[in-house]
Amino acid sequence: MATQSVSTNRLPELARYVLRPTLAEARLITDKHACNAAYVEGLAEQLRDVEVKISALENALHLDSPAPDDDLANRPEIERIRCRSTQLSCRLRRIEESLGRH
């Protein structure tokens, strides 16, 4: 897997236009959307992309990434997506705080 480079200088734009919309969409997933396998898979892929970007930012800032939550694997798909989104939002907030941006 190729390492993705993410500039901390572009964090406000990245967060506003790429990361936060995906995280919000994942948190707001409905039961109706959860029944659409293509939608769920697409959203899961977007969350993986967001996680890659957040991990790259954490690495650039020398922040520790939290350990993966193994308990998520035992939850229903819709709950996993919502929980993962919440975890990624917390990590993004921590990055923003470390840069003094809110």
C-alpha cells in the first residue's frame, strides 16, 4: 500500500471539504441506507480513505494513533460505521487542536 502524503498546511480545506462531510454522512446513516449494499460499501471505502488521511496527518505531527477497536467487528454494520465515524472525528479534532485550529 502506498503511503499517502497529507500536508498539515491544507488541513482546514481538507477537513471542511473532504473529511468532515464523509464523517457526517457516516454518522447520519439511516436504516434505509444500510439496506443498500452498494451505498454501505461505498461509505465504508470513503471512511477507509478518511482514516488513511487522518493517520498520515497524525504521523506528520508525531501524534500516536489510537489502537483499533476490536469490539467493532462484533457490532451490526450500521453501528460499526457510526462508531468508526465518531472515532475518526475525535482523532481529527485532536489533530486540529494540536495545530491550534478549531
